[in-house]
Amino acid sequence: INAKKPNNFWQGGLLTSMNDPDLQVFSDEQITVIKDKYPKAKYHFLIMPKKNIPNLKSLKKEDIDLLKYMEEKGRELAKSSDAERQFRYGYHSIPSMSHLHLHVISQDFDSPCLKNKKHWNSFTTEYFVDSKDIIKTLEKTGKVEHESSHFTSLLKSDLRCHICKKEIKTIPALKTHIQQHSYKTTDT
């Protein structure tokens, strides 16, 4: 990828991570898959196009096949990681890091890196947009746009279990609570 040196290292860090052999899981002519450096679940991968696509707003109709391919590879990766575990495949409506990336994340949220309300809500509210919904929107309208103020407010929402929707006051209590649920694909 030919990219300008990012002004903000944190935002541009994905471009560096794409080439890190310790993080890289898979790479071909279209995509690179890495382990998330700060996983928010037992399994947390990022699938990034080699094509320079900064964010969801930069997507065009011509990218639909690429997005479908990214999701297909994500599903294969999830199945090979743990075929019995539930996963979600999606994008943050307002990503904190530059360069389009699809999250492939197990729904156990078993990780010491999940530390605060923003982390939790970024994966368990509408802030996390399903890959299929992004593809449908792009097919229908030719672009992806989000009302940023709505999505930003979601990060401040009360903590709720993503399975039973029970409100929980603190992250430690939430982490204890979610251990009672099963995350196997055969259970709901």
C-alpha cells in the first residue's frame, strides 16, 4: 500500500500492522488479515483491503465484490478458529483508525483489552454495523453515510449485556455477567 505517513500514528497504525508478520494471519492480492493488537474477544481479527480505502465513506459501488470477499474470508477464518463459536462481522460506523477494516470478532468478549464503556458499546450497539448491511446500503445507494452525532452518542450508552440486555453498572460486573451465557453457534 502506498500511503502517506499518517499525521496521527494511532489512526494510521493499521497500515503498519498489515505488514507485521507477528500479526499477519493471511494475505493475498486483495486483502491482508491480521490479529487485532488489542483484541476485545477471544478471537478478534481485522480484514483490510490492499486497495487504498480510508473509510466507509470512501466506498463506491465498484467495491461491493471486495467487501463480499472480505466477509467470505472472515467467515472462513471464524470457522477455522472455532467452528462452534458465535462471531459477528462488521465495521465501526466511525472507526478510530484510518484504512477500511472489517472486524471478525467472537461474541464471548473474553479479553483483558476490553476495558471500558466505549470498547463495549463499539461492538454491542448499532455503532457496530453488520457487514451485510454495509453491502446492502452500497448496492442500493452507491455510498455509505452515517450521522456521526447519533453514533457517537451510542458509545456513551449504559452498559447492557449483548445477550439478555440486562443493564450492568460496571465493566467488571459486566465481564462476570457475560460468562453465564453460551457463545456456541448451536445456542441462542
